[in-house]
Amino acid sequence: MSETQEAVIHAIGRLRDELPNLLERDDRVQLLRVISGEHPSDVAEALDTFEEHQIAQIFRIVLLADADLCSEILIELDPAIISHLYPALNQQEWAWIFKELSDDDAVFVLDLFPPEARDLLVARMARKDKQEVLELLTYPEETAGRMMTNEFLEVDQELTVGDVTRLIRSSLDFDQTNLFFVYVTHEQKLVGMVSLRQLLLNKPRTKLKSFMRRDFNSVLVDTDQEQVADMVSRYDEVNVPVVDAQGHILGIITVDDVIDVINEESEEDFFKGIGSSDEELVFKDSVSKIVRLRLPWILASFFGSLLVVMVMRFTEAGFGDKAAFFFIFVPMISAMGGNVGVQSATIMARYLSNSHVPWHEARKSTIREMRVGLSLGIICGSLIGLVAWYWGGPYLLITILLAMICTMTVSATTGTIIPVALKKLGFDPAISTGPFVTSLNDLVAICVYFSIIYSFRGVLGV
């Protein structure tokens, strides 16, 4: 662990130890001194373990001294905590905080609040801020328009370096943290970008159009946020301009917002992989809402397992006294098939999460996973087959070996095909790695196993 990481862990631990004591003693001066001496993200992580009333109490103390610091801490908090924090502060306190938020951060916070709260908070904003926030709220959720900010500098290509430099210095109300690039337009359409480095290296009388960067990447306002994150990751962009269908620049997306999207999508894929939703983080105190989120996929698993039970009940009658003996191997065959199926489905779902998928590569991956399943089936089937030989002779060895090979091969193949099929149909492939694939592989394993037993029923004495 690096010294920086150790320092961060130490700072977070110290905050978690000191802040509750300072609250209890009502030592506001020392509390402000402690918080202002740490990075807002470290403060936010420390507050993750606090009760909501404690966070609200800390926010009130910080808000009176430094509303900007309060807003910076708020943005770094877990979204679930922010959503639960709304009733803990009054409208005036929220108005002070929102005054310090950028337009895109304000929209992010508003999306976590109930609809009626959004109207009340937007109504208290200054006219300019209200107009910008309402404009962003008109765009669909999880699109470039929803996550962009209106705080950028747009200039005409005929301007000189000196003109732009004076314009930057005179823009006192402009958020300087977004000033990585100046966006150049011609007839109100985006035609280029100029970095601060380029402005410094060129003479004051040089026009922007003579040296501006023309090979820039931009996104349409309705582009999905996951595609934006993929483009930023692929081309190492710092800022991405957002344009409409006519090429007019509407806003920019900064890299810190893209990192948030990447984390959000990863978390969403994780929850989908277990048959749930990342809304669980928001509903963490509501058992009934969490049950409603999980129930659909649990029911899918239930009915899949019910089919397995029905198959076993049907075959039991045909096996007579030997049914219990053959059922001994069912858990292992089912588990091994399920494991290899989930592995293949998870790997394929991760591969397909890339928005640029070459389908011939997906076909090659399917064949590869089938060969992997076959190889694993031979190895595992041979090992358990030796036990079967000791208990029931060579024919039982062959039965178990074939069952294991067929089950693991079929499970690996279906586990790969299902995400591909879902992707083709327009669904998120991450959902295939949950209870659905597990139940399907159990059913495949049971049907394959008992079909082989039925084929060898003469030599097995069934």
C-alpha cells in the first residue's frame, strides 16, 4: 500500500472517530477546522457510516461557514445517502447548497429527490440557474444531454488569441475548472477546439481557425451515457462537446462525470448479474421494495427449479429401487454444469458490454467456450467416474463420464449463446448471469443425465 493510500485511510478513520465526539460536545469551531482540513471526498466517505441526522447536523454547521465546501461534500456522498438526506434539511438550506452546485451536479442531485421536491427546489433558484437546470431536465435520463454542463466557452473562429485571452479574463462568473478547451464555432456550428496550451504557444494576433484542432470527437445530445463513457475511455478525451443534429454545441461532458457513469454502470451490471437492481441502494431500509425488485428473478429461478423437480419425480417412478442410488450423483452433475455455465455467461456478458461488438468474434468465443466445457467435462467426469466405477462398475463410470461431459459442454455453450441472443434482441446481457442461467443449467444437467441413464438402462439394470 502506498503512502498516499495510507494517508487517505488514516484521514477517513480519524474523521469517523473525531466528528461524532465533536457533535456530541457541540464544538462547531473545531468541527469546521477538522473538515476544512480534509478533501471533500474523504469527508464524504467518512460520513457514509453516520446516521442521517448526524450528516444533516454536520451539513448545517458547515453550511453556515462555507456553502461551497458543503456542496462539494454533498456531490461526493453515496447517491443513496443523498436521496435520504432531503427531508433532513429545510428548503432554505437546500437553496444555499444548490446555489453553489454546477448545473449538471444540480440535476444529478434533483434526480435523486421526489418529483415534488424538484419543483420546490428549482423554484427557489436564481433565474439563470433555473433556466439552465430546467433545460437539462428536459433531456432523457442517462443521456449525454442529462449529464452535460452549460458552463463552457464558445468563440467564433475569426477571433484571435488575444481576443480569447481577454474574454477568458473577463468571464468572472465562468467555472474555470471546465476551461481545458475553448470551443470554436462558425455560423454557430462547432468546427474546432483550442486547448489552453495552444493559446499560450501562439501569438496574440493569430486567428483561432489557423491552428485549432479539427479532428475532435463529439456526441449527440441523446447519446446514451454508456456510449459516451466508452468513447472517452477509447480516445482518452478530457472533455467531450455535446451537439444537436445541426452541429450546434449545447454543452460539454467532463471526465469526472464520465468516471461516475463508469462506476454507476459497473454497479448496475453487478446487481443485474444477481437478478436485482442498483435501486436496492436507494431502498436499503425498505424491505418490501427490495422484495419487489428481487422477486421477478427469484420467481424465474423458482419455476426453473420446479421443472427440475418434476423431471426428477417423473424419472423416479421408472427407476424403481435404484432411484436413490442414481440420485446420489445429481447434485454434483448439476453443480458442475451450473458453475461452468455461469462462468461462460459472465465472461460473454462482460465481453458484450462493449458497445462495439464484432459478431464474428462472439461466434468464435462461443466455439471456444464449448471446447472449454468439453475439456472440463472430460477432466471432472473422469475424476467422479472413478468413484462411480468403485461403487457400480464400468458401465456406471461411462454413464457418469458421458453425463458430465455432455452437461458441462452444453452448459458452457448455452451460457455463451444466451447473452449473445439477448444482446441481439436489444436486452442487457448482464441479466443472463443471474438465477435464470443457473436454473436453465440445472434443468439441462438433469435431462442429460437421466437421458443417458435411460439409454443404458439395460446394462445398468434399471
